[in-house]
Amino acid sequence: MIETEAGPATYRDVLAEPVFRTLFLTRTLAIGAGSLRILALSVLVFDRTGSPVLTALTFAIGFVPQVVGGTLLAALADRLRPRPLITAGFLLDAAAALVLALLPLPVGASLALLAGVAVFGPVFNGASNRLIAEQLTGDAYVLGRALSSVASGGAQLLGLAFGGAAVAVLGPGRTLLAAAAVGLVAAVWVRLLLPDFAAPAAGSGSALGESWAVTGQLWRDRPVRRLLLVQWLPPAFIVGAEALVVPYAAERGHGSGAAGMILACAPLGMVVGNLVYSRLLRPPARERLVAVVIAALGGPLVLLAVPVPAAVAMAVMFLAGAAFCYSLGVQRPFLEALAPEVRGQAFALQFTGLMTLQGVGPVLLGVLAERASIAVAMLVAGLGTAAVGGWWALTHRRLPA
């Protein structure tokens, strides 16, 4: 276990911890496999139906069902032994990809399968994050979460990039088999290298009842609720703006090639922002600057409401991606606000809200873009992000020290 209370840790310290290293590497593999699976299935659905709506739904189907798992099943993250639970999560993802590759399911059944798998995502993620919080403390925990965010963005980017080449060369079916194989590797890796920690003390009632009760308890806790909202809202606005980049670029006459470059600047900004910010500032400074970072880096999205060159749009999206580094100043206060016995469920709830609002944000801004204009939607995205920064500046002093 690594403990750093006041001084900054290093990425070398964090990666030297064997439990974190195992979870970090296997989760990165699983995210890459998930990107392969979604891309391959999207191509398959479009080939079969020719429907842009069903193809888009294939991308989004994994978000909203997580509300069910995060609300009703999250207590399992605090009740079950983490190694078999995390292994089962990777095996479930691999099995879903295998079924999609081998069985000619109707489109509706394929989407239902993805939705069913997504329900359990918060449970597996909650168990993994609880285990990381037990092994890394202080600034080491914050850097561990930063590395996880960087790996998540990088794995999604590489998974989609190589996934396109894989689908072109292998076809959707074989690409799905490749995704299943990568998921299986992650499951075996966890089973062999992750210590088999004992299960936490089980609650007295049913997992369903405990999940519902603890979710309500966490939501009624004002400091925890604020810390959850500040982790959910900026990504909802920023991802919503990302979802409009393709029609934005077309409307401005930048072309599809420029749209791809503008879109790629967001994950690039996230990687650079997390790496630089985590090393540039000490932990107390990161926590003081949360509001400034949200407003200063997410607010420039308002520039996309007026005609700007493609290079400026790229810079704006880079800053929007870099704005995700604000979460480094929230991680430690969030962890310290949680009772140890409900950390797994709290992390599951945090993950559920984050995923759900990243699915809802693009839908709402997309509707606004259709009803008003893309410029208005981009303006709302920028002002909304900056407003969250202002809200945090007014309320964060009330949080526990």
C-alpha cells in the first residue's frame, strides 16, 4: 500500500503498487476492447439496416441502463470479494462480444444484450475503485485516478482508431472476436495476478434494499451530493459539445477531415491536461483551483457560437478536453467524504451519474441544436460549463475540510 498525505506522489510510485498496476492495465485493455466491440457492432448494424438512428443508438445504448445497476445493485461492490467480481465483469464483456460475433441476432436483440451488460458496469467499476482507494491514499490516490482517466481516453482513442482499420481488414465479425479475446486476456490477468482480498462485511438486508437505501443516504448528504454533481455536470456539457462537432464543422464549411481533427483534440487535451496538471501543482493548489479550471478551460466553448477558423475550433476543443483535469482537485475530498463501508457503492454511483449524463448531455444539446441552432447549443455548452465553475466557487467552502 502507498501512503502520501501531504507531499506529491509520483507516477512511478503509483505504478509500483501491484494491485493498482494490475487493475490499471486490465481496465485499459477492457476499455480498448469495448471500443472495438462498439465500433464493429455499429458497422454491422449500419450494414444490415442502413439506419443512422440505430447506428447512433448502438453507440449510446451502454449509458442509460447503468442507472439501474448504479441504483439497485451497487451494494454488491461492497459485499462481494473484488477479484471474482472484477473477473466476472471482464468475462461478461468478452462473452457479449463473442455472442455478437457468432450469433446472427436481430438488431433489437443485439442492443438489448449490450444494455443488459451495461447494467452491471457500475458494480464492477465500484469494486475496482474501492480496491484502488484502499491501496493508494493521499496524493497517490489522486495520481492513480489521473492515470486511469488518461488511460481511459487513450484506450478509447486507440480502440476506435485501430478498430476502424480492424473492421476494414477483418470485417465486423472477426473484429468482435478480437474484442472478446482481449476481454478474456483481461479476465485471466486479474484472476492470476490480483490478490484474493476478503469480502467486506455484508449488510443485514438484501443487496437491492441496501443499494436503494445507501444511494438515498449518499444523495441526501449535501457535501457528497455537491462532490458528485461537480464530477457529473462539466463532462455532460463538454461531451455534448463534442457530439456536435461533425455538424458544426459541416455548417462552418470546414469539411469532414477538419471535423475529425477537431474531435481528436478533446481526448488529446484530456491526456495532456491530466499529465501536466498533476505534476505542475501540489495537492492543495489543485483543490483550490477547481472552479477556475472548470470555467477557464470549459468556458471557451462559447467561441464556437460564432464563425472561427478550424484552428481556433481545434484549440477550443483541446482546452475543453484539458478541463477534465479539474477532477484531480475533487478526488481526495470525495474520498474523504465517504464512510469506508460504502465506498464501493459511492464509486458505483459516481460512475453511474458520469456515464448517464455523458449520454444525456449530447441528446439534450442535439435537440437544442435542431430546435434553435448549433451556435446556440455551443453557447449553452460553454456557459453551462462556466456556470458549474461559478457554482463550485460559491459552495465548496462548505465542504468538510
